[in-house]
Amino acid sequence: MSQTSFTEAAGNYQARLREHADSHEAKGVVDTDLFKDLRSAGLLNLVTPKLYGGQEVSFSTLSEVISTLAGGCMSTAWVSAVGNVHNWMATGFSASAQDEYFADPDVFSSASFAPTGRATMQSDGLIANGTWSFLSGVDHAQWVFLCGLVTESVDGRPTGPWFMMIPKDEVVVDDDSWHVVGMAGTGSKDVTLKNVFVPIHRAAHLPSLMINEGPGHGIHHGDLFRSPFHAALVAILASPIYGTGLGALEQFRAYTEQRVNKMTGAKQSEQAASQLIVAECAAAIDAAGLVLERNFKVIDTARPITAAEAVRIPRDTAYCVRLVTNATNTMMSNAGGNSAKLSNPLQRAWRDIQTAANHAALSWPNSAQAWGQFALKPQA
């Protein structure tokens, strides 16, 4: 299947995703049968190595697919985004770990990058303890990736955050930990480890992974596996937000077209204020899409990114999210009282976008400050 065909396949699921969006939110999980169908369509192993039966497409294509899915259901798009990326992320681990992980060609995993747990280093592995939050799609997972903080070195290994690949059946999932106002269908629950042993071949020093120097980097030779690790992980998170914004814009435009002022009978679409608001929101979301597209063009170049690009991509990603968030706020502020009804899909898009925008990797102040510090540093 061509890379364009995957986006077309995602488009074919939009109507079905819209039909499931309410139940995803109510049940706190993406429908199992729908998830299986997305997998059968090749939409959940897009950045998996061909060696393990994956599609090995570009990050630009993955972004297009995720944005398209988000036009139907943001929770489904988010879970699909992170699941795809986790398969790509697994290629930074050792060859033996990859063989275990990809033994099931339909593998799906969940992850938490925050080192909220502890890991005690031993000569043959780590003993992990703690609780981690926000494991999106964990109900569908066979594996989880968790980051544990190592404070004492053994055999000369570095301290700091270590990323661990762990079978799902070795963690305890807190099924009562995900009651949220937005993105409810992602099922991003807490998990706990109690003295779980992680063999050293299924662990990697996170800072090394972030600069493409993990134990498995170099095993796969396609351009995809030379994409900058941190930049790709951050940028892909904006794709479901952007796609949801596009869907919200279409809903808002269609609703504005058919609205009539109950007092005067005037069509809302003929009012200058409405025309300007629709134009403003459309321009903001179009701009967000162009910013996102530029990010992925850099990510797909299969070369080390420059120091300037390393701070610009998170800045641009956060700004993309900011543009979409502000546009959706404007839509909700001008959609009338009916927009607050739970039967109106616009309010769910608004809540989902607000919730996703709070992800730590999408923080505008943090990303903007990092770029500003770089831009204003004294030049040598």
C-alpha cells in the first residue's frame, strides 16, 4: 500500500469513529473490534520495521493518518498515535528485546516517560517499584514502557532515568484511575510495579535513546530509524489535536451556515461578525497545519537535526497546539447555547483539545522559553 493510501484508509474510518466517539468517552476505552479493524488496515504498525512486518512509512505519513482519524474521534487518534510511536521507539532497545517485543506482529504498547518510579540497578537487570500515570491505551497493550530513576551505578552503568520494557501482565493497572473531562476514551490509567525484575536487555538509558544512541539504534537502516527521537515523539502529539481542530472547524462552519437568529429570522452566515470568526478560526488551523508539516519535513530528512532545530520543533509543536486551542475556544464562544449540549460533538472536541494541550511535552511556556534562551544566547 502506498503512503497516500494509508491516509485514504484512515479517511474511510472517520464516519465509524464518529459513531463510536460517545461510547468511547462513556466507557473510557476505544472499542476492541474497531481497534482490531484499524490494525487489520495497517494503521497501527505504520512506523514498525519491515523486518517485523511493519509498514515503515515516514513520520509525515503517520501524522496525516493520525490527523485524519482525529476528524472522527480524538481518543482513537491519540491511542493510535502513541501506539504507533511506541513500536518505533522499541527499535532503540537491544536486538533480543526487539525479538521478544515484536514476536506478536500485532503488538501494541503503552508508556509513561515521567520517572515517577524507582529502579534499583543490579548486574543482570533492574528491580522496579512505583506508580506511573497516563498510560494511554493500556487496556489494549501487551507491553508497557516505564521510566525508573536509578540513583546508584552498577558495573559502570549511568544513573538517571532508565526506560524499561515490561510485559503488561507484570504490572497492576488501576482501572479506577481515569475519570476525566476530556480524552476519556484514551483510558490513560495508572499502573503500579512492586519489586518487578526487568532484565538488562529490556532496559535502556533514556538520555541515550533521546539522542539515537540506544542499544538497538543501527539495527534497522531505513530513513525512518534515523529520525530524531525526541523531536519525533513531541511533534506527533500535535497531530490528533490538529485533526480534531479540523473536524471542529467543519462542524462549526456547517452549524453557522444553518443557524437563524430566533428574534429577527436573519441567517447567521450572512452576518459580518460570523464570517470574520469563521475566517479567523480557519486561518489559525490552516497555519497550525503548515507549522506541523514543516516539523515533519525536518524529522523525515534522515540526518541529525541542528541545535536550532532541536529547540524550534518543540516550540513550533507547542505553537501549533496553541493555535488550534485558541481557535476552538473561539468557536465554542460563538456557537450559541446549543454548543454546551452533550449531544453536540463540538463540545467534546473542545474538551479533548483542552485536555491534550495540557500534556507536559506541549507546554508553550516551556518550549518558548527554551527557544528564546537559545535564540538570545551570546553568539560565539
